[in-house]
Amino acid sequence: MLENRSAQLEQLRIPTITFPWAGECAPDVEPLEQEARQWAARHGLIPSEQYLARITRTKYGWLAARCYPHADRELLQIIADYFTWFFITDDLFVDRVETISRETLPNLTAMLDVLDHNRLGASPVFGETAWLEICQRLRHRLSGEHFERFAHGMRMWASTAGLQIVSHLVEEPSSAIRPYEAIRRYTSGMNPCIDLIDTANAGPLPADEFHRPEVLGLRLHTNNVVCWSNDMQSLPMEARQPGQYRNMVILHAAQGHTLQEGIDYTFEKVRAEIDAFQQEASQVEPHASKRLRGFITGMREWMRGYQDWVDLDTQRYSQQFLEQDANDSGVLHASG
């Protein structure tokens, strides 16, 4: 699709996203990390020793601790386990594999069935038992209304994974940025993450606050900031993936630009979203309830926490591991 992509990738300058607010982190992160890895092993989520090494250097517990610095220890462990499950499942079912395989449909629909039936299927697929346990732990912690907000985001993740596959199969990359932005909002998994922020901070938002247009707008800015920042940071990895390799940078470059111009374009879009969030939040916060102020603070913590995780903790996008981590086709079969 792009000439001299390899040479361009070698010369990329990926900027650091900065924020006009400080980051925070929950204490005692190493036990959180260790328990999440042990939990993943108990549920058969680690196909091999090599995959365990990947999870260890990725540090999903640190992502949870930075994005939910005020969550109590029980909720934080649920979130760390959820992150571990989500990234593994997303990589093996959706991203770092062929666009579609014989496992795609049964794996994704099994996740929907767990949400709808609150039980395992007759022949559980990879990750299904772990997903059921996460849902049951969250059902115990959240009201029915608040669990369903989280569940809706996860249903949209599984469903829009199908739209992502369609996009790769039929869309010309030069015309796909608008559809991509719509799909990305949901395949990122950001919406269910945002739906845990209020519980982790000042308490769950009632429906009349949750559905306010200005609150939904702040959620959208938060989603875009994290997703589009990730599009820059994960580009060297995604360019090597076998199937789902398009992101905002690549799509912009397909319109006749270089990859660096795609990075610069995406960076400016992220900056605009941060500025819009701050401007709109300044209109809401003076008259907001304690819970809504906590929710808005939590969205800031998520944006900054994700960036700090990338800058300080994780090796998920490290140049050192690009070749071995980018293609997970056959990982589950090899492990079996």
C-alpha cells in the first residue's frame, strides 16, 4: 500500500503526548501484577512460556493502577485481571492474527453469550471461563444498571470487530478514515473502561447525569485521545500484523502522505481533542455533582495514565520485540 514502508518505519519520530494535569498511580502495583498473571495462568490464558514473558513485560497491572489510581484494592484487581484477559483475547482473536479465521466467529460470539446468559457454553472457547469470572465479579460489585453499561461496551467491542473485518476486506484505504474512526471508538475497548471510572472514583453516576450530552461528549474526547495516541505508538507493531494492520496513521498516509506526515496529522488531532476536553469540562465542572466531578477527574486520569504507562512501564510496543509479538497466527494451535 505504501512504498518504502520499512524505511519510513525505521525513521519515524513518534511524539510524546503531554497533558496540562499530573498523573497518579495506585500503590503496591507489583502484587497486583503478580496476582493478575497467576489468575491468567489458572484460566489457561497463557499459551506458552514465551507468551508469559510477553505478559510480564507488558505490565497490565500498571495500566490499571495508573488509570484508576483511587480504586479500592478489590476493584483494582478485577480491572487488572480484565485488562490481562482483554489484551490477550483481542490480540489472539482480532488484531495480531489473520483478518478472519475459523475461530473468529465462535470466539467472539462466546463472549456475547457469557454477557447474555451468565454461564459457559457447552464447549468453552479460549478465554471464556476467565471472561465469565470477570463478569461475575463485576456483577457482584456493580448495580445491574452499571454492569449493563460496561456490558454494552463489551458487546459493541465484539460486534464492531466484525465491522473492522469488513473494512479490511472491502474498503479502499484512501477512503476509510471516517468509517475507521467510528469503528475504532468501539474496537478499542475504551467504552467499558470508561464505564468503570465513576465506581472507582466518587461513585456511580445516576442515569440522568450519565446520559447528559455534555458528559457523552467528554467521554468521546477521552476515547479519541487514547485511541489515536495508541495509533501512533502501536504503528510499528501494527504495520507488521498479518491482518488488522490499518490505523489512522496508515490511512492518512494512504492518501498520498508519508508515514511521518500521518503521525503528525494524528498528533494534531489528539492535541485538539485534549483542548476540547479541557474547554468543555471547564463548562461542566463548576455546576457538577461530586460524582460527576469524580468521573471527569477519572477521565483525565485515564488519558494521562495510559500515556504514562506507555512512557514509563510497558514494553508492549517496544522495538525490541516487534518481530516476535506482531503475528499471533497459530499461537493457540501451537500451544495445543
